[in-house]
Amino acid sequence: MEAVYPYHKKRSQFGRQCMFSDRPAELHIDILPESSTLTEFIERNPVDRGIQIGPDMSEHEVNTTRFETENRGINHVEGGWPKDINPNEVEQTMRYRKKIEKDEMYVGAIIGLGGLVEHCIKQNNAIDIYESYFEEIDAEITEEAPTAKTINVFRDPNTNKRTVSHICWYPDGSRKLAVAYCNLEFQSSLPDTCPDSYVWDIENPNRPETTIKTISPLVCLEFNPKDTHILLGGCYNGQVGFWDVRKGSHPVELTPVEQSHRDPAYKALWIQSKTGNEFFSASTDGQVFWWDNRKLGEPVESIVLDPTKKQDPTKAHGAISLEYEPTMPTKFMVGTEQGTIISCNRKGKTPAEKIVNVFPGHLGPVYALQRNPLFPKNFLSVGDWTARIWSEDIKDSSIMWTKYHMSYLTDACWSPTRPAVFFTTKMDGTLDVWDFIFKQNDPCLSVQVCDEALYSVKVNEAGRYIACGSQMGVTTLLELSDGLYSLQRNEKSLVTAMFERETRREKILEARNREIRLKEKERKEGSKGGDEADDRSKDRENLEQELIQKAEKDFSELMQEEQKSAEEERTSRPASAAKASPEPTGDDEGAGDEPQE
């Protein structure tokens, strides 16, 4: 059944606006129920319907695309010459200059400009625009709480994320970061993992500035301090090579596989030399190689890290970390897999002279090793769950150490501007800042950088920015507060006194342990009689008590002297401030406590 109702309209009304008006309802059609169809339906009783009391919610996410920046530059060359003059030709430019100097307009222009230039020169001579008016006034030191804020994050652009194994700052101005990416866990890399590393501009985290291409992933990457365009890298397959970013992303030259390390080249550092072409590398195969990048066919020299001082490769300790101080060009230090720290001398003539000292170190591999930038005799090491500070004068134990942490420590470095501050990273993603003048038992600042483990840390030359690399290839750049990189008042003298005090204490304990061992050795050799043995035991006990009392007395006297010197400094500061304040003018009679009329 089709219900149709025709509407009639004149042709003259087509296209005109419809005009609606109120009128009573009209019944056009009425469909009555059919009783025959009722038998085809079944009544549904009871009826269940679900009702949701709470409102229905929908979730939407919007992610804006990153704003990509590009650096572009313009190279300005010498200009202003006529088209027929070639500025590179000296004769043409000289001839044109002579022609201009003979022109009458040239002489008039020079005379007109002479007065203005002379006025500026006299003004500069009369007023020193670079004069500093407040040099003698000390800057106000505000004791603010140490802080660190994240200013940029650089992520591994590849799909298969890799660990940040090493970070290096650009030597000239700290505008760039060289980051090496490598999965150091055995057989953890997927076959299609990208081996490239990158150089980042710290102001552009969207895209790396330079790609460092290599066959095997890079474990370490270092800028050349003399030529910042050249980078040195140690590969996972043991090869060492260098890259010149002006020549492209591929290596300029790599060491031959048969002459390279047999294990990953964990560290490679440039050596202070006139040419800037020499460097050395260390690996867990127990060898240290010296190279010249002008001839990478074979190493110039090598040392086997044998602690028995016999240069036996079967007894060598594998190298994990390297330390080199340019002020001591022949000395270097190596942190090993076995937890020992080996001090070496490259110029040693015999194997015994090449291995100078072996420090006991840590319970696990020494992942970080660095000398204090202002006190080279003292160095920092990280391994197992602690960070330790050593002195070259003490061989049996460290002079200072941190508490044992719950998480494993992975890397550490000194602040280049403050000798009392160093940084450590842990497996729980925490960056700890230690200031042992302010606090020795706990870090003065702990920052949760990320949720995954941190494996590398590096501070820039000014000490203001610090970069941390994580297990998932994320490099986080943080800015430190002023108090963490500005040298504090009397900090050098305080650090010197603390290092000397702790070294002296360890020397006393070392002498005490040596005497105990000697007495124990004598006791084991046996005694002639029971009475003599009793007398010796009593003498030994008396001697031990005397040594302990002497050590305690020396330590207490030293602490009293330091307290006195600190009190004298505290009392001398107000006096120096009073001297620096302007004195009242007038006669001697009016210089009393109360003003006289």
C-alpha cells in the first residue's frame, strides 16, 4: 500500500519562497490494524534491558608534529669592485686603487671623514667604554638549593633502540654532542640494527647534524682537541678509526682487523702532541695500543696489562676505562674488568717499569676513571656499588668513598670547574651530584633523569651543562644551578686540606696494618719458651695500644688545628669587611664611638 498525497502549485509560483501559515490538522490517510497478522507475533514477557548510570565517555589524543629547524649560512666574500676588476688579482686591485686615489672626489671624501673619525678616536681616548666599576666588590653568594633542569632530549632515530655507550662534548664552545650508540650486552643486537652514531646540535633535537657511518657499532667517540672536524672512534669488533666530517660520514681510515684489538675497543683517547695525530686505545683483550692516524697499518707501540709485570698476555687484565692527563704525557691509568686500577708509564724500558702501580679497586669492573682536574694526584673511580677517590701516595686503599648504593653505578666524572663536585649515574636512572665539602654521606642532589638505566655521563667544559645517556638511546641534556659550577670561596684550600688529612689518616692506618702483619708473621715463626711468648704478647699488646693512642692523638690534634683555622677565617671576615667600609672624615677627636658636635 502506497500513501501518496499530491501537492498542486501554479507554474508562476515555482522557485518562490515557501510561505507557511497556521491551519487546523487534516487527516489524509487512516490505516486500521489487521487482526490476521497478530498471530505471527509472540509477546516477550518479561523484558530485560541494561541501563548504564554513569555517562558515556570518549578519549581522544592529539599529537602535534615537531617543529623542525634548519641552520643555513651565507658566506660573504670581498665585494664592491667593478665587474672588470678581479679581486683575486693583486695587480688589478693596486692599479684601481691608485686610479681612485688620484680622483679629486676621493681627497674631499677623506678630508670630510677625517674630522668624524678623529672625534671618535678622541672620545674613545677620553672615556674607557670597557671600564669595570665594580671589580673590587665581591659578588654576593646566595645559598640556593642545588637544582638541575632538563633543557633538551636527543633520541636515537632508529627503530631498534641502542644503548648510549659514550658521550663527548665539542671542544670549541660546547655547541655539539658526539654520541656513540652500541648494545654492549652479548648477542643482544638484532641483525637489522643500525650501526651509525651521530653528532647532535644541542639546540636541535629533531635531527642529528652529522651521521657517523661504520661497519661495526662504535663503543666510544672523541673529538680531536686540535682539529674539531676530526673524530676518533673505537668499534665493537676491535677496530679503531677516525672520521673527518668535512669529507662525509664514512671513515677516512680504519685499522686492519689483523692488527686491531681482539675484543671491543672500549676506550680511545687523543694524546697531547705537536701534530695532534697520535692516540691510544684499550680493550678487554688486555692490551693498550698507540697509533698515528697518518699510518694506521700497525700500532706504534703496545703494552700488555699484566699485573705481575711480566708482560704475559695469558695473565693480562681486560681494560674497560682509560684515563689520560695531558700535563703528564707519559703516564696513564687503566680500569680493568677484574676491578683493579693499573697505573702505567709508556716510557718504561722494562716490563716492570711500564706497570708502575696496581690499586685494589672495586669488586666489579671499573667503569669510570678520571683524575681531579685541579688535583691530578687524586683520581675518581666507579665500580660495583660505590664511587671511590684515590691518592697516588696510598696504594692499598682509597682515601674517600661513598656508601654502598642499592643500584649498580655505571659512570662518573668530575666537575671541570669545582674540585669538590663529581657526578655519578646508576642503573635505576638516577643522576647523583656529590659535593663532599657540603655533605659526605649523601649526594647533595639526586635527579631521576629517566625510568631506564643510565650508562654514560659527561659535563661540558664550563661545568654548566651535563649530558646523560640511557639504555634505550635517550640522551638527556640538563642545566645545573649556579652553585654547582661556580667556584666557591676558599674551595681549593678546603679541598687541599681534606685530601691531605685523609691521605695522612690512611698512611697511619697503612703503617699500623703493616706492623700487625709483621708481628703476626713473627708469632707464627714460633717462640722459644712460654714465658718469652707471654712477654712478647704483652709487649705486642702494649705496642698496639701505644700506636692506637698515638694515631688518635695525631688525628685529634689535626682536627683541632683545622677548627682553629676555620674559626680564625670566620673572625677575620667581619674585620676585613669593616676595613673595606668607608671611614668617617674629621679630626681625631671626633673619631670616637659617638658623634661630637
